[in-house]
Amino acid sequence: MHPSAKLEAFLANSSHLQTPFVVVDTDVVAQRYDALQAALPMADLFYAVKANPGRPVLDTLIARGSFFDVASVGEIDLCLNAGVTPDRISYGNTIKKRGHVEYAYDQGVRLFAFDAEPELDKLSQAAPEATVFCRVLCDGKGAEWPLSRKFGCDPDEAERLLHLAADRGLKVGVSFHVGSQQGNVEAWDAALEIAARLARSLMGRTEPVRLDVVNVGGGFPGIYQREMPSIEKYGEAIAASLARHFGPLYGDYLPRIIAEPGRYLVADAGVLRTEVVLVSRKHEMDEKRWVYLDCGKFSGLAETMEEAIRYRFRTPHDEAVENGAPTGAVIIAGPSCDSADVLYEKTDYRMPIALAEGDFIDIISTGAYTTTYSSVGFNGFAPLKDYYI
């Protein structure tokens, strides 16, 4: 996956811009949305605003007919101010202040996530006519960024909570997340099997209750170092699992299916440009050089934590390398005065021997989870600048 022609043109004329910055091509965002909607025609797509809340991204997706998944009242306000109607917003964070539930409900939001009885108590009291979907734990196998601990509950607990929610007169649904940057197209199958079991349990009540929503979450990948299946393969696998697990129960009348894409829509639409601040060795005999960039974990590259997301780097010397110029192993680090600000040490990265202070490095597929992970003023460094074209 190469940056778009628009991105390349912007970068070619950006030497006057202060680094670090990220630039996003909204045409790529639109193309990705259309491709995912074609692959999942049965689903309403709720863009995960946390991936990149830039107003041009929101405007692009509003124009495509997107729905929006939010994590906070701040993101609710972003969407409402952009013209999103509240019926197209899902409050997908399972951890919410009571006052924030009340605010969202007062604004007209009617879709809420939960994974615990105290959270259900809040929703029952503060959002009495809402649809609430219980998030079920997934193991996250196959994902580069698993989401298998903090959010979700055991399926047996989910069954109890869904019956409790139904007893309280709430419309109910099930959600799960198979892990971000999921490389296994079959990862959704086991989760949908659990969701169908929960649906059968609800249909077995004296007065049967249908699931109102099945939320298949996100996990659709961007392109980093590893090749991923096509988005069509993901769509085919999810459609087959829905038919296999829900067809015998509901026939052709499935619950509302929603998905929460984030990374897939925006990651490959962006490039982050950073500058080399220093190239050094700790000892003259060390094999590995340290390459310090002006962008680090606290200024946009937080997903390098535990080296989970492995970005692709492009240097001004790559053409020379293709023609035989030497490279060497490197440790890549950020600029802050914090020893945790090391991006890659275990992963085998090599960079040109000619790399020097002042060289620009382009980090590819950085349109997702960069600007939103950039701290405000850590060590006095300015937050990551973003441009949209």
C-alpha cells in the first residue's frame, strides 16, 4: 500500500512545514468507506471517532451516510456540531459517568454499551427507553492490538445481564470486538456463535425477546508491514457466520447489524512526517545505531507500545539503498526526556547508513490513532499537527 498521489504531492511541497505532522487524504477515507459498505451491505457502519476525530474526516463520512461510534461526551459534541443527528450516534464506551449518560440521552442518543450490572443500573435509570448492548469478551487471537481484558464480560454473565435488561423493559443487543488490526477473517465466527447462543436464550423466555442489535465491532485492518486479506474476504466470512448462526433462529429477519470501523477507514489515508534529530551509538563498537525522531510515543506514536503496531518507514535514501547502498540495524526512539519513549528495539528495523540529522522520514499508514494519542505539552513538545487534503 503506497500513499495516494495527493499525499505524495503534498509531501513533495511541504519542506517549509514544521515537523512532526500528519497529513490525511479524505478521498482515501471515502473510498475505504465505500469498499467496506460494499463488503458488509447488511451492516450500518458506525465510524469509531476515536481513530481520527478530524472535522474533515467527519464531514467526509457524513456525506457517505455513516453512523458514528463515540467514546465520550466530547465526541458526542464533535459529532453533533458537525451535523450528525443523535439517532446516528452510538455511545460505545462501557465505562460512563452517570451524568454523561444523562447528557447523551438528553441529546437524543439511544444506543449504549455496557458490560456490568452497575453500568446497566445507570442506563436503566438515566436512559430508560434506550437500546443497550452487552459487550462480550473475545480472546483477540490474530489481532496485533488485542482488546481482551478491560472491556467485555464472560458470556454467562452477559446472558444474565441481558435477561436483567429485558426484565427492565430495555431493548437489548450484543456486541464484541475481535481485536484491532485483526488478521484472521474467521475471528468473528466464534463471537457470532456466542451472540447467537445469547439470542436463543432470550427467545426462550415466556415472552420471547429478540435481539435488537448485533454489533460486530471493528478490527478491520490497515496495511502496515504485514499483508492482510482483502476487505471482501472479511465481508464474506462475516456474512457466512451470520447466516450459519442466526439463520436457524431468525431466518431472513436478522437483528440490526452494526460494525465499528476505525483503523480501516483512516489509517492508510495518512502519512506522518518526522525529522531525524540525532543518530548515535552508545559505544563505537555497537552494531545498532540509535535513531532519534522528533515524534515519539507521547506525540502521536503511542501504538508502538510493546511494538504492537509496526509502521513502515520511508527515508530520503531509499532509492540509493535499492541500488546497493548499505543499511544497518537501528533502535528507533522519540525526542522526549522519558526513557519509555523508545519506539522499536526488539523489532528488526534497518535504516540507511547515510541517514543523518535533518533527514525527513515518512511513516506510512498513520492516519489512525496518531493525532488522538498526541499529548498536549508533554516535556513542552507541541501536539502533533494535522492537515487534511
